[in-house]
Amino acid sequence: MEEFEIELKQSTLNELEDTMNELIDLLRPENFKSLDIDAIFRSAHSLKGNSKAADFHTIASVTHSMEDLLIKKKNEEQKVSESFFDLLLTFSDQIQSSIEELKKDITLMPDFDDLEEKINSFTEDSSFEKSSLRKLLLVDDDIDIYNIVSKYLGENFEIDYVSNAVQAIEDCKIQDYDLIICDYKMPVMNGQEFALYLRQGSSRNKLTPMIFLTAFSPKLFSQKSIWENVFFMDKPIKKKKLKYYATCALQQIHQDLRAS
């Protein structure tokens, strides 16, 4: 990187930092009820323009998405919701953190994929009360898997987590789930035995779609009825694939219900 380019980037980071300080001032909790969308838009517009000029492309991209959402909110002329205010706070926190990191290492390329997806998919309806969320049961003895699934699906599901299939069976007796995600290789009772219990027993979740997480190709029982609405997904877990399988599982059960 040429010296003049480094100087430009460093100078721009100082400007971005000043802009973020202005934005953070606008987002003080006491300003919630009288939030100045126009002022926030101006800050976002300045942030986008300066970051783009200095080739901080990921900052420019996510800010462009926020800018579009701000225009939409302004045109709706509705009161600012807590969910939208929270999204603005998340945006400002992540941008501010990235600026601090870039000042330490100018060559970094901050990743805002998750944030940009949140912004692009934001609707007031997506922020309904937890009781309205779909119910997901996650069965895995690895807490890291819970953290990953919660990160990838937590906005769309209320997640119950248990570490083994025996506990999952007890939960399935008292709770209806929209989706079950389960490790295939577990102690005491493996995934296949768990599926057999649900499908052939008197469980409330006899038809609940399931996604099995596995690092190998298991030998399966031959009964086709066990594997209806069951999906197998390779480890390690990839976000796009998990969301795809979750969508497919829910669509399949809805089709079956309509057909019946």
C-alpha cells in the first residue's frame, strides 16, 4: 500500500470517528421518543461517502443498507420502535468497533455480513414478542453448537436446549415444537433411536421436522415413516445451509398439513 493511500485512510478514519461520535450523540436513550431521523440519515450518508472514497468498502456497503432503511422509515412517518432503535444501536456499535480496529491495522476488512442481513431483512413484524416465535428444540451435548445455532436462527426461533435425547423426550411430552435440530451421534440414545421414539410413540412431536447434524454417513433403519420430514446436515455448520434446511423443513411440514 502506497504511503499516500495509508495517509488518506488514516485521515478518513479520523473523520469517520467524528461522524460516529455525532451519531452516538443522536442515539442517546433519552432521545428515543424524539429521534431525529433526518440527522441520523445525514450522518449515515457522510459515513458512506467518506468510507467509500477511502476504499473501506464493507463499511460503505452496510451503511448504504442502513441509509435505505432510514429512507423507508422516514417515508412511513411512523414512530420509531424499540426494535428499530436497537438495530441503530447495533449498527453504531459495530461500525465504531471496526473503526477502532482499523486504526490499529489499516489492512483489515471488517465483516458486516450478519449486520447487513439484519438491516436488509428488518421489518417491524420480525421483532414480535418472543411468544410469537417458532419453537425449536436443540439436542446436542456440545454447548458450542448451541451458540452457533442460536446465532444463526435465534431471530426466528425461541430455542430450548438440552444436552441429550433422554431429556429431549421429556420435553417433547409437554411442548409442541416447530423444528428439532439434533446431533446424530449422542451417548445413551443416538439420533436414530430418538427419531424412532418420536415417530412411532405417542409424542406430541410425531410429525415435527428434524435436522440431524452429523460428521459421517450413518447406517439408517429401513422404515420410511421414520425419515419423513428428516434432513441430514454435515458438520461443521454453515449459516446459509442451516437456514436453508430449516426453511425446507418448515415448508415440508406445511405442505403435508395442507395435503391432509
